[in-house]
Amino acid sequence: MSYGERIPVKSRRELEVMRVAARHVAEILMELRALAAPGVTTGELDAAAMESIRRRGVKSSFKGYGPHGLPAYPAAVCISVNEEIVHGIPGGRELKDGDLLSMDFGVHVDGFHGDSAVTVPIGTVSGEARALLDATRDSLYRGIDQMVPGNRVSDIGHAVQQRAEEAGYSVVKEFVGHGIGRSLHESPQIPNYGPPGRGARMRPGMTFAIEPMVCIGESDVEILDDDWTAVTADRSLSAHFEHTVLVTENGPEILTKVDGSH
């Protein structure tokens, strides 16, 4: 993995706009978490997100997105359940008691994006599933803790990998965190694994989307026939957490966190 990309540094004005976009993302994800329950379909959650986007006057970062020759993503929220790691397409699937529901969501305001993901238990989940959630969430915050001026980009993924593997889990290597701002995906790519001390030094004004994806079993990935949905090859449970984070002189500022959010 190359860490040599030029990393944009945001101006004060740009950060003001990003904070607005990130707040909308956090608040809409909280709305979706409140709706998620047994019997609700993934398509109903996506419809609720679209209605909130319309009501707030913001724009979806995901709907219509189609990089690298892929078909355009057809929804506002990537909704993935159980063995689905990321990029699941919402539809008629009903949530069941015991499911793990991952929701990855972004909006943009005046051309600047916010991006966040959360995995939540539906009803009563197994102890194994809850332990996976706790470890994945904690690995996100371990990575975020590395976002201080002078640290190097690879310090983030190293911290994520250490926490996940301490718990006996594996990190997905096919998908990475990323810079974010005027584009949904900016430099640098931020793997959730690898040695520390590599890549550019972090500076105030850099904004990254940190997003560990962690599996109970092996980390090998399969892509389903819809060309988007990524699942664990061994069909083991996975979890996904993400925040948009700013490097400041005083350490990391989580832009997609509001009272009550993950």
C-alpha cells in the first residue's frame, strides 16, 4: 500500500461546511438507528434516509456513486446484515431478532462531504456478536487516537489492527479508510492494518474517514452478483464503524459525533 499521496489540508471555511455536513450525517444515522427493529425492511430504512435528506435540503453522497466502472449505487445508505461487510443494497430484506445491522451513510453540503457508519444489534443478539461490536467500535477509537500532528498515516491502521487481533478477530484488507472533503474519497488511503511509522505526517486541517471492518472469522471477501455487496467468504459475522475526523493542534476532532451517537 502506498502512503505517498498528497493530502489536502482544509481551510477554516471549508471545515465549517464539513462540520455542517457531518452533523447531518450523524443525526440521520441516529434517526435510522431508532427505526431499526425486527420486521423493518432495509428498503424502509433507505426510504427514511432519503426523506430526511430531502427535508434537510442536503444531498446524498452515495446515491448514484459509481467508481471504477461499477454500476451506479442505487441507494442513499449502504445497508449490510450479518455476514455482509459493506456496500449492501437495501431492498425487501426484513430485519430479524439477533441480526447485526451495518449502515454506512454520507451527505454533502456545498460540495463537502461527511461519512459515517455504525453497526447495531437488532433485538437480542448473541454474546459473540456483542463482543464483536465492542471490539470493532474500540478499534475505531484506537485508530482515531493516532490522529495527532506529527504522527504518520500508517499509525492509524496499525492501532486498528492491534485492537481487533487482540480480541481474536481479523480486519478486512480489501477496503480502506480515506481522506474526505470536497470529494467523498480523497488521498490518502488508510488501510486498517500494517506497520506504524509510514507515510505522511499528519497536520492540522487534514480530514480522514476512519472505518475498520472486522470479522469473527477469516477476512477473505466475496462480492455478490449485484457487483456491490461484499460478504465474508466464510459467512462469519462482521461489523463496521466509521467516523469523519479532523486533525487539530490539540488532537482529533470527530466531526460525525453528536450527543447519543456511536
